[in-house]
Amino acid sequence: MPNLDLPILVVDDAKFSSTIIGKTLKLAGYRDIRFANSAAAALKMMEERAVSVLVADWLMPEMDGLQMAGRVRQFDEQINHYTYIILLTAKEGVEALSEAFDRGVDDFIYKSDMNKQLLPRIYAADRIVDLQNSLLIANQLLVDNNRELEAKNVIDLQTGLGNQKFAEQKLSGNLVHAESRGGATSYLLLGVKNWAQIRTNYSHTVQEEILLGIARRLRHLIRPLDTVCRVSESQFAVIANFNNIDHCTTSCYRRIHDGINLKAFKTTAGFVSVQAGTSVCAVSSEQSPPKAQEVERTALNKLQYSYDTGTISINRWKSAPEEIA
């Protein structure tokens, strides 16, 4: 059964054709019909309220039906909508019609046979445009739901560790905890220096085995209340609290640094050694606490130095110069 509230816009600079089309549609029961005598006027009307079916003459002054179809498709993209475009034409021939289909036209009505063709074409347009717009709405809902899930997701799917979002949330919480109860917050960033080489030499499966191996080993190397996260493809973070910032020394982090560097990881391609750099940013509760992003950035900036020297680089926030070991 046709949707008699289907929004239809008829564009024709010849009043005679518009009158015939309008009369036919109204007699069929359609209630939402608008008329425009030029493409420019029609586009303005569509910006005010979208239509489902556009019936336009192919040959019009200033902007013909093909040019208008291109403008309508651009407008559809902006509002996530589909307009079914039917052109009125006296042209016949495969080349002309092929060009029109390539330009975004959906269907044609030959003027010489308009009385017979109009309503069947409108009925077909009604079914197709309803399906098309329903799919667009459903797809947008999926996109919105995925975006919402991604925004809430705090788990790295490859390793099962917290991701960068979780690391930032945890670091922020630890900074607040240290400020209110004393002590210090530590952010350790461990980066795999030879990751580019690993990606070149080993399959995706082996790469995943190495990442899982690092994740599992880090879980064993940290203290029970510390948190380990994967914050990028080849970087891991360990977030911890200490009773005093003086406890944040190279000997404290040596276990983690050496635990990754000195023992190769067993994979299906054999044992693979990882060259890791370690940088730390430690914040005392006696100082005005920085934002989590600032702590992360400080550790990241020091990571290259750790790569170059093979040492653990420690930076105490707004205090003495970094300690290198």
C-alpha cells in the first residue's frame, strides 16, 4: 500500500507539465506535494525540508536535471538521507541514460508516455526510498553505538590489559590519591625499541605472541597494587604509588626493565629478544599535581633518551634533574 504522505517535489519550468503531474498525484491520494519552477528554487525548498522523491525535467534553464542531481546527492550526504530522483525526458538512447545513471539519477519517465508511467514509477520510488532511508538510519545507529562503545572501552583487546584511556584514568586517580594522602605517584613507560624490526621480520601471529608475552611478564614483574596498561602499539605503562618519592629510584624499576630486556620471548618462530627502553615520571604529593597528560608526555619525551643510552631515565616532576642509571 503506497505511503500517501510521501514527500514529493516536482521541478519543471513548464507549468503545463507540473499541472498534469500534480493532478495525477493528487487523484492518486498523495498529500505532500510541492512545486518549484527552477532547480535553484527546488534546492532551496529541499534545504528547508527534505523530500523522498524528486521529479524534475531533464532540460531546464540555468541548471539542468543532471546538474541538479549532483547537487542533491551532495545535500543527501550532508544530512544522511536518500532522495529518489526521477527525470522527465524526451531523450532516448543508451548513452544518454547511462550518463544520467552515473550522475546519480534513479529513474526516467518519458514525456510521451507520462500518463502511463508516472504512478508506477512513484510507487516503485516509494518502496525503494523507504528501504534506503531505513538502512541509512540503521547504519547511523550502528555508527553511534560503536562510537559510544569505543568511548567507553578501556580494555586493549590484544593483550587484555587496560588501554591508553584506562591508563590515563588510573594515573589521574593515583595523582589525586597521592595529593590527599601523601606519597608519590609513578608513571613508568616501557617502549619496545626494536618493534619496527619485529614487524618486518615476523608475521602478525608472532607479533601478537610477543605482545601477549610482554603483557604476561609485566603482570608478574609489578607489585600487586600496581597497574600495567598497553598505551600504544609498542608501549606499555606501569602506574604505581609510593610512600615517598625518594623510593622512585632506578633500583626500584630495574626488575621491570631487565625482566623484559634480558630474557627472550618464546614464540612459534622461536625465541625473540625485545629491546626495551624505560622512562619514568615521578610526582611527589608535596608538589602541585600536574595533569595526567602532562605526566604521560614527560615520560614519552624521555623515552628516546632511554633508547639511545640503554638506561632507565627518571624524571622527578619540577624537581632536580633526571637521574640516569
